[in-house]
Amino acid sequence: MDFCHQHNVHNKLKNKKKNYGIKMTLPVGDTLGNLLGENWSKQHWYHNEHERDSAYEKMKIRHGYYRKTDNPTQIIEKISRQ
């Protein structure tokens, strides 16, 4: 199958070489689960611990796009395949 934009292709083989990851989930009963599903999760994979830890620290920061009254509730945790 041809793709218009190659960078949009999800390559699972590429992620197999990456052993350090970050898993994002939602707390039980979170209302965003009504949209994403109760068992929603997302993983991001990195080549080494340094890359993963750097990305993890950035994910922990409350970015400026939230309103002052918004509080993000996602749970992020470090994971590895080793």
C-alpha cells in the first residue's frame, strides 16, 4: 500500500529496537475514559534510558495549553522490555 506521507506510517519493527518506554494511562473513573475507553493506554519507546528519562521529565511538566482550572489526570510511568 502506498502512503501519501511516509512519516505517518506506524512501523512496529522500528519500536522493537527500543527497550525503554513511558506508558500513559488514566485513573479509574476518569471522565476522559468515556471518550477514550476505560482501558486506554499509550506507550512511547526510546533507544536508551537517558532519552526516556528526559522525555519523562518533560511529560511531568504542566504545559501552558491547560487553563488555570484544568488539572491533567493521566498517569505516566517508566517501563522497559528488559
